Amino acid sequence: MKAAVFTGLHQPLEVETRPDPTPGAGEVVIKVSRCGICGSDLHMAEDPAFGACPGEVFGHEFAGEVVALGREVEGLASGDLVSVIPLRSCGQCDHCRKGEVQWCAQFGLQGGGYAEYALTRPNQCIRLPHGASLADGAIIEPLAVALHGVRLSGMKPGDKVLVLGAGPIGLAVAFWARRMGAGRVVVQDIANWQQGRALAMGADDFVVGGDNPACAAAQVFGGSGMADIVFECVGLPGLIAQAVDQVANRGTILLLGLCTRPDSFNSFAMLNKEVRLVTSAFFTRSDFEDALDALCTGAPEPRLLVTETVDLAAAPDTFEALKRRTHQCKVLIAP
């Protein structure tokens, strides 16, 4: 099979020929149809904190067809179309039975989607119903990540919501906030490239932050100019401090952005407002299934995330371009 392989930090991916995977006991082989390029993949290729090793095949947002089953596999058949939950787990412990697989002792991130075939486990496969395409299956994971964050934030109908960052996760947060009854949804970014997409996905306003980003958003909220909930979806130092300035008294800051560098903020300012600082990582099985259900019951907005689909040969150049800020949103690989 062909696969786009990580060759080292700050180096481009390389397309290589690898042996086709063979399923062991309790494993299945997926013929990958679509795989999203995630921002965390880009971070893994540049930041040693993620521990990526040369020779790895990235890609955890993928869907495809079951083509081979190992011994002791139940509940799946060759030909099934599935979206893969990219959280490796045992499938048997209390955490797995509750759908909270991120706490399983065998937890790990499932990669391998930048290839023609990938190995996974049956408990990670969610069958795609007739109303969902394989491209839909590749965007469920970021939708589930965003949904998990919105749920953890405790957002109530009528709340004023500010989303920092107009990447796929920020835009998905805007979608869920609107769908779950937010009173006003504002997306803020450093450029207006995703403005139309943000508005189409549920934002009421789009703000480009200048020298005073807190002031820029305050003008569209009215009243106190503050948000009840600020979602930080970028992951850069300084944004927690900015969110403290932008959140209302007794409001919530929900962290979804991956920031591996040390950060600092004025805890006294946060204390004076009695602000809640909440972190969100991964998602539950219920979040994943609910994201799929939203697509299958007619929500068209999440499909707006996808801006391009490329083949494996183009994946390395596309990956390098995405390391720099571009007008793209979610790019899918079609191996």
C-alpha cells in the first residue's frame, strides 16, 4: 500500500510503499476512503512535546470500508462502511463501557489514516448509516471534539458565546453553540479568511482582532461587552489572558486549543470575576455518535468545513502548506 509517512520534525511527509496490514486477533483492516488533516497532526510534525517518531503514519480523522477481520471480531462484516473513533482502548473496562475511553488504561491515539489501509479495533468502528457519506465520516471527530467542549462549558440557552479562533474546531464550536441555543455567537480571529464560513455555520458576527482584540469583540456584544463563555480554540500563549478580559463576571473560559508552551495570565483579574477555567480533551463515544446523528438528520453546516480533497501524492505538499496559515479550512485526503 501507499502511505504518507512522517520523516522527522520540521521535515515534509514522504509517500512510501508499505506492506498491506494484516489483522491480528481482535483487529480489523479499513480501506481508507477519506482522512482529515488535523491541526494536531501539524503540531506533531513540528513540536517535540508530542513525541512523534520518524516512520509513523499520521491521520486520526478517517472513515472507510472494512475489508478484513481478524479472529474474535464480532459485530462487523467485510463491506461495512465505518467512521473510526481514533481513541484506542480495551473496550472492556468500566471507562470503555461508559463510553469514556480516554480514561482507559490502554488509551492511545489511533493514527494510520494517511494511507490506503489502516488497522483498528472493532470497538472503535461506528457504522455509517445511509444518510452519511464517507466524507462525513472523516469530519465526525472534530465535530465530537467541539461538542464535548460545549457540553463541558455548561452553556445554557441564551448565553453569549465568544469563540477565539476560526479553525475547524472553532467553527464547529460555533455550529454547536447555535444549535444548542446560544443567544449570540461571535467568532474572533486575526484574519477574515473564514468569515463567510463562520457566519454560515452559526456565528452572528465575525470580528478581526487588531491591537486591542478585547475591545473589538466588546463592540458587537453590547451591554457589558463581555461573553458568558469564551472558547479558546487556538492554543497560543496569551489567549487565556485575553479571554479573562473578554469574559463576564462569573463566566467560563473553556480551553480547546492545544498549547504546549508555558503561558501566564493575571489570576487576580480572574479571581475578581470569579471566572471558571475549564479544560476539554478528546470526547466520549456519545459525543461521537451525536455528531454523526446531527449530520444524518439533515444538518448541512458541518460539511462547509471541507475546503479541498487531495490524493496521497499531493498530501505532503498540502501538509506543508497547512503548517503556514492558509485560506484552507479542513482538507481531506482520499487515498
